[in-house]
Amino acid sequence: MGRIAALRCPQCGWEAVTDDTFACGSCGSVLEVQMDLTHLTRSDVRVIRASTDQTLWRWFDFFPVKSRGSVVSLGEGYTPLTRCRRLGRHLGMERLYVKNDTLLPTGSLKDRSNAVGISRAVELGFDTVAVLSTGNAAASVAAYAAAAGLRSVVMVPAATDMAKVIQACASGAEVVMVDGSLDEIGPFYREAVREFGWYDCLSTNPYRNEGKKSYAFELFDQFDEHVPHWIIHPTAGGAGLAAMWKGYQELHGLGWAHRFPRLVAAQSEAAAPIAAALENGNATVEPVAAGATVAESIRVGNPSALGQRALRAVRASNGTGVALADDEILEAQSLLSRMAGVFAEPSGAVSLAAAIRLRGQGVIAAADMVVCNVTGHGLKQAASVGVPPEHLQIVEPDLDSLRKRLETTAPTEASANPESEGQP
Ligand SMILES: Cc1ncc(COP(=O)(O)O)c(C=O)c1O
């Protein structure tokens, strides 16, 4: 049984008395779940690692869900951790790994959060769940709500890629498209949640925020209890970084992990408040007006309290932040496809773009063990990849036509000489 010790405010220490309280009653910040892990001993890590459960629920004791019977699972977690030898050689990184979250049930990292968040909604007895999203969380909340038999209302900016809107609609969500960016729509969404009493699946929900701790647990397991030097995460609101850090803290507190990774906040330069705070040595994350970017899923200029926690986590880890231009992001997306076989949406490839920048600056050393979380599938924003016009020309079904055509579409240097990719 997942043992919740408290719902506490990390800002001021205030503690909730009911388990459906999400915001601090004193300072208004997002509460954090404190798990009681005191029953776990060294032998439990062996039991967990020997389990045949291929989902993040292998780490059930670490998540704030009281009963296994409440778990809503689509098989999330334990995505491949792939050592990208060919891509790593190309980039001068001997130990480059991709944590391939494009393969999560709805194609993005949001399933880590919503598996936990929606399971808890079931326990708390809600019948309607809601989210405001750049698209991935909408599709994910819709799918988990469908599996749980709950109603879902998902709000997205009107400019959201249709693939994500269709994905949410297909699961039966009530999709509400609203004019404006995610930051602009925020106050309206919060008003609607208050008015209708919906279960909120945003990062203002402490239960759902625990889900991305699973990165720490899976990496710890998949690396045979070793901890990589760097974990680079495409960052929007900061939930992933804050949760990963909390996960490693829990493993460390139990004496299971012996060191911490250095965390990197990888953001689009069009919306990089966390990277800017790190770069400028600021104590707080200052909101920015988000500009246009191909990395639409991480276009968040005004993160919640989780942004502040992410800043603290990255600092505590001796990590850093990187703000990437669209051409760097698209180049990383292309390299991932052509040299590692991983098709990511632009936002999901921002981690690799940051790795390339940091390696170029010598911040990451050639021998460092580097994990890039690749967080969203390419099919979610497929139009971000152009198809060369010669590939669209229709070929007559004869070998001469085919030969002629292949001469015009010979592979580029990067996609030639295939070499095998492998597991760690
Ligand atoms: C594809 C993708 N990557 C990364 C993120 C980062 O989210 P966070 O900073 O909340 O972990 C998001 C969500 O907004 C996303 O959709």
C-alpha cells in the first residue's frame, strides 16, 4: 500500500488535514506529497527489481495511491533506455542514452503523471477530471479518464496541433479550444475548475506531480543501480525536474542510490524562464511572455510553483539550464530520427539539442553518462518534419524509373552506414 505521510507545503510547512486539499492554506503554493517509506528495507530494492511488472507500478510504494485496486494503468513506464552508439559517436558522446518516452501509451511523458493522478481521482471519488494543456496532457488525461470511466474536460490553446486534439477527442474528452496561449488561458481554466468542482490534473495537483518520480526509479533500475552524470529534460512547467529530483532523494534517503545526477532544464528560447533564472543566478523564476516556437508542447512562459521547485532541484544537483533556438531543436529532432531511429516531436528532442550545446561548450565531457529524456512522439506534430518534394513524385512501376528516382534521393551522410543500436 502506498503510504501517504502528509500533504505539506514545501514553502512554509503548512499541512493539509483533508486529502483533497491541493493548495497551501497559508501561502497558496502547491502542496507536496510526503510518502512514508520507513517500512522499506535494503531487501525491498531486490524484490522491486526482480518484479516482472513492466510498468511504473513496480514502484507502487513510492506513489500516493492507497490501494492497488484503484490503479488505472495503460501499461505506462519502463520505456526503453537505449544507448545510442552511432549518434553518440557522431556527437562525441561515448555514453549517450535516450529514455524513449515516445513509447508511452499516449505517446508522451504525461502518462507518467496521469496514471498516478487519475488513479488518485478514483480513490477520492471524483467523476470529472480536467486539464489545461498544450496538447499532450489533454490526450493523456482523456485516455486515462476513458479507461477509468470518468468524464474528462480538456482545454487547449486554439493553435494546438490537430493530431493532439484528435487524440483527446477520440478518447471521448470534451475538448474546449480557447483563444490565446496556455499562459493566457490559465486564469480562465482555474475559474472553471473552481466553479464546476472538477478534479484538476494540472501541476497544481500534488498527486499527479508524483508520477514523474518514475524517471528516477526506472533509470536507477535500468542502469543497475548506477546513477548517470547528466539527465536532460525538455522543460515546460518544471514538474519533470522537480519530481525526478524528489525520486532520487527518496532513493538516496533509503540508502539505495549513492549519488545524484546533474539535472538540465532544456527549454525553447521562446519560453525559457527556468533556464534564464539559472543562467542569471536569480533566486526566483520570473514569468516571460512566451514567443512563437516549433516546440509548442513546452511553450510555457509562466510556470506554477513547480517552476520554482525545478529551479531549486537543478541548482541542488549542480546542473544547468539551456535555452535552445528552433533550428537547434529541429536539427536534434532530425538527428534522433536519422541516427537513432527515434521519431520525436520537436519538444521531445529539446533534450538532445541541449546535450549537443553542452557537449560543444565542454560542459559535458566525452565520457560522461548522459540521458536525454525524449518526451513526445513525432506523430503528434508530424508536420514539423518536411517531406522533400522529390519523395512526393509518383514513380512508374518499372526498374528504370525507380533507378532514376533513387539517384535523386540518395541517403545523406548522416543516414548512411547504419550501425546497430543497443540496450545499456
Ligand atoms: C513533449 C513534452 N516534453 C516535456 C514537457 C515538460 O513538462 P514538465 O516541465 O512539466 O516536466 C511537456 C509538457 O508540457 C511535453 O509535452
